[in-house]
Amino acid sequence: MPKLTFLGHACFLLEEEGESTLIFDPFLSANPQAALKAEQVKADYILVSHAHHDHLGDAYTVAKNNGATIISTAEIAGAAQGEGCQAHALHIGGKYSFPFGWVKLTPAFHGSGIPGGHACGFVVHYAGKNLYFAGDTGLFGDMKLIGELTPLDLALLPIGDNFTMGIDDAVMAASFLKAPRVVPYHYNTWPVIKANPEEFKKKVEEKTGAQCTILAPGESIRY
């Protein structure tokens, strides 16, 4: 069973014995919640949802330290290559197989943080399981299609409002996706995205039947 560790804000580490290690949105150095320093991260692939500082974060440092490959939109991949990093470019709706499984880019309704780009989310097939990382996004109806096209084992959803979905919209997103397990992120890093994860847990479990796990930075689950 894959092990998912929350490193704070929107950063997650995905690992399994004998598999490549993946890190999502490695915002660590300037992250008040960070459970690891960028220099401590060991990863083979870095998935970047968009280029805002709290998501692109330390991606270049982690990539160079580990010889890791950044997986992102074409614009971010191109910028990463310009910084001397290895990168694989995908774009919305595109899917590619890697040694660990495959990654498909999904829409995310948010700013890209880079000229000409798009924000994205990811569906990741890893160690036989399907994980959806929404990135930073508002609620959108085609989340239903994401769950229909790929039956999900786990959905990671932002709940902090202001820049992304708030709690009630994230509950509806969970109902669209139909993943049996949900983990919230992107909340309480700063006052502007203050949210109560216990409220989200109560609502999402009552309204969707999904099991919600609240992770403190440094905590892990297997799914």
C-alpha cells in the first residue's frame, strides 16, 4: 500500500518500497508548516501544479539535489529545463507512463503563475492505486468526469477558501469524485486561508460517505 506523507500546506510525499518516490508541490523553505527542509527531501519525481511560490517552491532545488524529474505543464517544464533541471512536459488531459505508473494532467481553475500557462491537478496511478491531487482550484462540474474516467482510491482537496475551494465546495467536489478516502490541504498556513478541517471531516463524511483523514505536517497514511 502506498504511503502518503503530508509535509505542510499543499506538499505531499508519496512512496512505496521498491518504487520511485514522488513529491507534490514542494513548498518547504518558506513554509511555516513544513515538516522537512528542502535539503532533506529524497525524491525521484516532482509534480508541480502551478508556478505560484507556495507550490513551485523548492522544486528546482529538490530536482538538482536528487537528479529528479519535474512533471508539470509545458510552460513550467520549459522553465525548469532553463534552470538546468530535468523535466517532462504534459498538458491538460494528457497522460504519460513512467516507471512507477502513469500521470494524467487534469484542469484546475486557478492562476498559472507563469506567462501563457495553466494551473493543473494530477491523477496518479502509483503502486496499483489511483490518487487525485486537485492542485489549487475552485469547484468545477467536470470533477465528476475525473472520478468516472478513473475510479479513485484517494482524493486530496484544498479547503482553505479565498484562493481555492472552501469547505462546502470541497465537500461537493468529494461527492463528484466518489473517492472512498479524502485528505484536506491548503488551509491554516496563513490567516487568510484559515479553515477548520474537523468541520470539513464532519460534513464530507455525513454527505458523501467518504472517510476523511486530517494529517498534521509529518503525518502519514497508507491507502
